Amino acid sequence: MPHAPPLGTLLRQYAAGSAVACEPVDEGLLNRGYRLRTTRGRYFLKHHFDPETADPTAIERRHRATQRLADLGVPVAPPVAARDGRTVAVVGGHAYALHPWVEGRHRHGGQLSAEQCGRLGALLGVVHASLERVMPAQRRGRTEPPPSADPTATFALIDDLLARVRRHRPADSFDELARHRLRERRVLLERHADRRPPRGGSVGWVHGDFHPFNLLYQGDAPAAIVDWDRLGIQPRAEEAVRAAAIFFVRPVGTLDLPKVRAYARAYRRTAGATPSQLAAAVHRVWWERLNDFWMLRWHYERGDTRADPQFPAASALAVWWTREYDAVCEAFSG
């Protein structure tokens, strides 16, 4: 097994029995996960591999937050404590955490009814409202969101990526699509450069990475929100818009606006967000999408192709969103 975790050493730190079977879980771009069966039960073993989020002290803080959310009835899967009471085990300089295995499946927005879309929006609203109850109060002066993307820097990045596409050998269909989208995006940015939004609105505690692979369903009901590595203080309404743009994007790069509307209305109700806050968030996330090329940077700068399957729909969405801007805004705020 590639990157096999040190099961013997790890399990000795837990009262979790001896390993019977361990299989990698394919989902996840930044960390490694394993389906683990022991003589005591079934678990999800997480190897915190992403250097930005793998500090054991920070992981422990996030674990305490998920336990407090669970106490409020939010569907999460808090980690198992080791014999010493800690929820992070460090072996060979690597951080691991053991969670109870949650049987369930991931569901994309296309698999949800309008009613279930409303439940999804309500769930995220409950998460945001609950985080405000269990997390420390925001400290004044340290919670201002970062400025929106500067198109001048984006134009330079587009030129750099186009040069990398030209140098890539042998050229393939991904290069052809990347070249088309980069040129297309440059035209859109030139046309809309005067619409750069101000800094984000009110901030609060957010999950930070709310998307289909981080939500497990049992039947029609959400069973567990997982992967809290990006828990932090950000504009809350923007997380709601960003999540919808992942859940409800169609393969052709359009949003299912009726489902977005059901989701957004339920979110506003449970989070206490106003239509104007959602409209402003739509504008900032739209601008973010116009200026964002993380999938191409992974492909051409790092040689990492794991996000490639997402690129066709995601890149088409930015174009469609620009054309249908008013309709998208109305779906979130109407």
C-alpha cells in the first residue's frame, strides 16, 4: 500500500484493538485517508498531510470545536481520544487522527430534490450560527477579509500560464482547453476590470471547505460534515455562495438556479443573513472565479493533475456566470 500508515504504533496509542484491514480512501486532494477495520470496530484514519493545516496544536483546536458542535446536535464525526486524552497522534513527524467510521455516501446537487436543497442550505446556516456559539469571539482588527483579486496580477498570471501551455510537450486536449479558457478569461477581465469588488462584508466562523466530498448522507439525511481543516474566520455569506457553486454546477458549467434558490432561502433563514448580504457575496465570489486559476496552476506549476477532471465545468462556469450575472444574483437573494 503506498504511503502506508504506521498502524501498529498508532493503534497502541488508542484503545482501538488491532488492525484487521486498511484501505486508502480515494477522495481528498490535500490529505490522506484510510478505511480502517480493527478488532474493536471500524474507523476513518486521517493523515494530516497538508503543511498548511497539519500543525498538531491547531488540529486539536479544530477537534475541540467539532465536539462542541456535536454537543449542539450538528452532524459531525468528532475524533476518538487516545489513551492520553489527545486526539492527534504524531508518529515520525506526521500527524494522524482517528475518527469513527460513518457509513454514508456523497451526494451532488444534481442528486438532491428541491426540498433536500433547502435542507442543505439550512444545514450550512445552522453550522454558521452554531460556530458563533462555540468558537471564541472575533478579535477587533484581526478579522478583516483580504482584498479582492487584483486584475493586474491576474493578467500577468494568465501570460505565465499561456507560456507554460505553449511549452508543454506533448501537447494534448487539456492544453487546448486551457489555452482557450485563458484567452477567454483575459477578454472577460478586460471587459469587467472596473467591477472589482471592495473587501468582503461581515465575517464569522466558517467550515472553510463545504462541498459534496465533505458531506456524508445516509439516505436522504446529512449524516456527517467532515474535514474541518479550513475552519476559520471568513465572510460567511461567501462560503454559502461558494458552496452552492460547487454543489449545483452542472457538467456543462451552468448552475441549477431553481435549486440554488431553494438552498439560498433556507440558508438566509437559518443563518440570519439578508438578501443584500447574499447579493454582495455573489459579486465577490463571481470576481474570485474570474481571477482564479488554481486548477491550472496545479497542473502546470506542480505537475499535479488530480483536479483536472473538475476544470471543464469550473472554467465554463465563470463564463456562464458572467453572462447570467443578474439571474444568479436573483437566485441567491430573491
